Amino acid sequence: MKDGAAGAAPRTAPDMRDGRQRLVREHHDTLAALFDATTFRHLDRLGVAAGWRCWEVGAGAATVPAWLARRVGPEGHVLATDARRAKSPVRAGPL
């Protein structure tokens, strides 16, 4: 017996995982669109500048760590962590 529509092959675990990763990515993108401008204003008011050492907890879409990395420059350091072990779109090294 086949799952789903007549003649359709059953979904495999990688298909479900890909769909979940897409949903998580879309969720993070939506949160970034809603909150990044406010977050960046707060960080700017804090005076984040070259040479700072920053830790972003709950990096999600990685837009905040990327912004921080540009702001702190090569003299600074940004550590981004998230509870999910998904591949991070932020590369190591200076941006």
C-alpha cells in the first residue's frame, strides 16, 4: 500500500527534513524583517564599535551577527550561537 495520492511515492525522511529547514529559514527571515531595524538602532545607541567583543544568543537568520561583524571589524570578535544546529549562513573571518 502506498502513502498519499494514488501512485505517489511515500515521503522520505530527507524530504520532511528539507521542508522543516525551509520553514525554519522562513521563520528566521520573517523575524529579521520585523525586528532587525529596532535591534540595530539599540546596538547603535549602545555604541558598538571597532574592537568590541560581542555574543549573539539566538542568532537565527544571522543578520544581527553579520551587522555586528561589520561594526566591530577585524579588531573585534563576534560569537553567534543558536539552539538549532543548522548550518550557519555566516562565514568565519572578516566580512
